[in-house]
Amino acid sequence: MRIALALAALRRHRARTLLAVLGVAVAAAMLLDMVMLSTGLRESFRQLLLSRGFQLRLAPRGTLPFDTEATIPGASEIVRLLRALPGVAAVSPVLGAQLHVPRDSGAVTAFALGIDPAAQGDYELVAGRDAIAPDAMVANDDFLRAAGARVGDTLLVAAGYDPQLRTFTGERRLVVAGRARFLYLSAGQPAVALPLRTLQRMTARLRGTGEGGDDVVSLFMVRLRQGSDVEGTRRWIQAHVPRVDAISTAGAMARVDQRLSYFRQLGLILGAVSLIVGFLLVTTLVTVSVNERMGEIAVMRAIGISRAHVVQQILLESAAISLGGALLGLGLGLATARYLNGILSAFPGLPAAIDFFLFQPRAAWTALALLAASGVAAGAYPAWRAAGLPVARTLREEAVA
Amino acid sequence: MLLLLLALQVRTIAIDQRLADDAGLRVGDRVVVSAAPGGAGDTVVVGAIVTRRADPSEIARNEYRVRLHLDQLQTLTRYGDRVDRFAVATRGAAGTTRALEEINDAAFGFHAYRSRDIAVETSATFKVVSRFHRAIGVITIVASAIFLLCILLLKVEERRRDVAALRLIGISRASVLRSVVLEAAFVSVLGSGVGVGIGWVMSAAVNAYYQAYYRTPLRFALVTGDIVLLAVALSLALGIGAGVLAALRLVRSAPLALLGR
């Protein structure tokens, strides 16, 4: 009965109800998108960091992984030290550099990773063999396309360029052993991976006779055994390996949070604004609707309909508008999130696997629950007015009017 | 002071305000700079503390910046007689073109670019953010338009009895239509004015917050004349549109029907 009356009241002004539902739908879509933006980016990054099970990353002191060209000297000794720790399951040393494949018209430049193939966590092999032999490398599709190469080809690869002599330096012939998908690189970035020792030797001349000779890396990734104390191990490494910053996944998340806090805050602000807009829209509409029906409500009260019944009917009206709008907004929100994610995925330097708008059922339910709660709250004021209506006076005024 | 430093052969460096604040450094302080943590370094004197320019590319990068003399940095980093880039000042646009051609014709292993072209290449981040803001802006405008349309329809429909009374005492449909549309326009302009005020306060709050958060003089939100004009024009157009729609519905109905009889 209450539901039928509430729906009848909404049907009486179809255009108005439709506009209100549309308004709530847009607000709900925006709210869902902003909830996804404020939580999804963080979750997406966490999933990426833990995708290969490495809980700790060791970067040169004062830097983030691959944030600068700084390197960590004495890499072999640090690897031995880390592998001797009881909780450590694997250590993956990584050196980052740029390699060039000379071509008739210039050169193809790619980001190169020197890795330990047995412990690497930077790529997934898609086809062919891993870069195990000293003269082997794996490459991603972007590199193969740019260099016009295929698996099995041998390429002349250089680590640097001498502008005085106009010649490439650190040259070496490498065989493309396999095709790989790199996990942490941005979309469209040509990349290769080769044995760490090979890359260290190729790039040694570029670093000159600096500290550490050619035994340097840019990063260590450390995988701990199940149940190991991540924070305890991190603190131990920080205390015993003074040239590195040991960063746990939680620490990396905190730094990413700081760098990308703008998007999280934007999400929170626009989400709150969407909620307020939806709330105001429903409150206004239901209040006007109740004002127009004062006589009708007075008659209902006069023939014995209880206050609770009137209140419930009005709350049902506002809940129906909110729910209809929220359901419509759910679909609209997912579509706009996909579009917005497409825009932000072009962000330079961010891994291609990062999603700014990650759909999580919990986020969707949070958005819907917030909107439903605000919808019911929006009906509270007009319901309170209707419940406190002076029946006799209202009937008299309606009769006079 | 400078003569004394020269006499002592201690080089000076310039540091940015952020580093000075965090490390508690002042002009005249002696510090050791090295290429690697714990590595051998040079003792230098803080000769100047500089404020960074409002550079968007430095946002969210909590980096410190130190300026050294070129030869000192080359020695410290064992970089040899190398530099990463040269900046060349030219005399006018023609001079730039001529210098570009001459340098690129004679260059050994490097290439000259216009500053403008480099700025375009390095502004990819801001293009992405700008596209994202534009998309969010469109969604916000759609939401606002529906909200405005709804509110104005309700506002005009509230006038059913007034309109009926006006029609019954002989006021023409056109006059009623005009008065309703005028009222809608007035409400829209008034709302826009309040909105511009709220927007201005919000932008001031956003700037104050993010300038403190990122420690930059960069302005994050700008309320310009164009933006105000767009907001008011959009609001006025929507208001008038909604007013016309609602008023047409009213004036087409019989006055007695509007009174519910």
C-alpha cells in the first residue's frame, strides 16, 4: 500500500521524477568514479608491487627505484649478504640503462634491464627462451616493432654514444632469445632484458672509473619466505646496508600516496560534492512534492492514516528516486570510469598495468550505500513536515483556496 | 665574506628553500657534498638560498635542488669534460632559426632544439591532466545542468496559482511567459553570482592547501574572466531554457485547470 502510494505520487509528475532520477544518476556515477579513483589507484599499485611476490625493494639511498640514475656499488657482496638472511627466499638484482640499436637512420633506443634470470621479477616470458646465455636478451613487442627484429635475430647493441668520435660505445652482438611482457614499464616503451653481468660490462665505460667499478645495480628486489617479518627484515637491511633505502610495499604505497595524493583528494572532494548534489536534489524535489500535496496528506490523516504511514510513504518516495538514480548511475559510472581511465593511462612514466579506476565490488557497494543513505536522509525533512501537519487548519485552508 | 671564502678556496653553492628549511641550513653554513652517500666529498659554503620557480613539472617530486659550479660537479661525479645540455640565447626569432640550422649542420653527435619544442615534448603529463580535468568538467556541467533544470521547473510550477490568477484578470499569455522567463533568468544570474563567489573562495582554499602541501608558489586553481563568463552564460542559458519550457506548459493550460478545477 505504502509503496503503491509512493510510486503513484512519483508517476503524477513524470517529467520531474525523470529529471530527478537522471540528476541522481549523474551524481551517483560521479560518486562511484571518485570512490574508484580514490581507492582503486592505491589497490592497483599494491597488486602490481606484489604481483611477483617481492615484498622489499632496495634503492640507492635517498631515491626511489629508477627515479634517478644513481646506482648501488658492491652489488655482489650485498646479494650474498641478503641471501644469507634466514627469512629471504630470493634476491633479484636489477640494473637499469639505455641501449641503442644502430640503424641507417639513427638508432632505436630502448630501456634495458640487467637481471638475474633465475630470480627476476620484472617480466613475464611470452615466447621463446629466457635471457640465460651471456649474449641473449628478451625484448617486448614495442622494441621488436621499432627495431624490425624477431625472436632468433642477432642485433648489434650499444650502451652509449661518443659525440666526439661520432661512434657507438659498449657495443655487443646480442641474440633476441625471447619475447616478454614487462610488468613495471609504461605502455609503448621499448624494453629489453639481458643478463646482469652482460649489461654491467657494456655500461661500465659510461660510468667511468667510479666507485664500485662495474659491480653496480640500480635496485634489489627481495622476496621473503611465508610468515617472515617484513618490517623486521627491512629494518635490519636498513641498518646493515648503509648505501640503500629499504622500501617495503607499505612504504612504497605511502610514497606513491604522497606523489599521487592529488587524485585521491580530488576523488574525495568531487565524491563529497556529488553526494551533496544528489542529497539536495532529492530533498528539494520531495519537499516541493509534499508542499503540493498538503491537502491530500491532511485528508489522509483526517480519515485515520497514521503519522508513521505518511512518514514511511514520503521516505519511500525519496528512497525510490535515489535507488533508481543509483542503479542507472552504476552503469553510467562504469562507462565513464573506463573513459577516464583511458585518458589517465597515457600518464607518462606510469606502469601500463596501473588502473586509476579499478572496479572493486566493495567500492561500488560503498557508493550505492552512501547514496541510498543520503536518499533516505533527504526524505527526512519533508517527512517530518508532513508528520507535523496541523490537520484541521490545513483542510480549512485548502477548502478556502 | 666572499673575499675571505676566495682566500680559503672554499667553493660556494646555492640551495633551494626546501632544503634549507628541512636541513636547517643558512647562508654561510659549511656542508660536505658528495656524489654518493658516505662517499668522499668537497666542503662547500652555502652562498645563496633560492626560491624555486612555479614549475608544474616539479610537483609531487619531493626533491631538493643544489646548484654547484659546473667544474666542481663534473669533478665530484667524475663526469669528465661533459655536459648534459647547453642553453643558447639568440637575438630574435630569425637568429634562433639561423643558430638552429648552423648548429645542426655542424653538430657532432648532438642536436639543437627550440625551447618551445622541448616544452611541448615535456608537457605530456600536463596534457593528460588537462584532458582528465576537461572530462570531469563536462560530467560536472551535465550534472549541474540537470540539477538547474529540475530546480527551475519546480520553481516555475510553484507559480501555478499565481499564473492562473494573472490569466483570469486578463494578462496575456505572452506577458505571463515573459515574466516567468525573466524570473528564471533572474534566479539563474543570482545563483551564478553566488556560485562565482563560492568558486572564488574554493579556489583560494585549494591554492592555499596545495601550495603548502607541495611547497610551491604554483597556482592550482584559477578563476578567470573567461571561466566566470562561461559559467554565467551556461547557467543563464539553462535557466532561460528551463523557464521557457515550464512557462509554456503553464500558459497552455486553462487557468481554471491550473487552479485544480
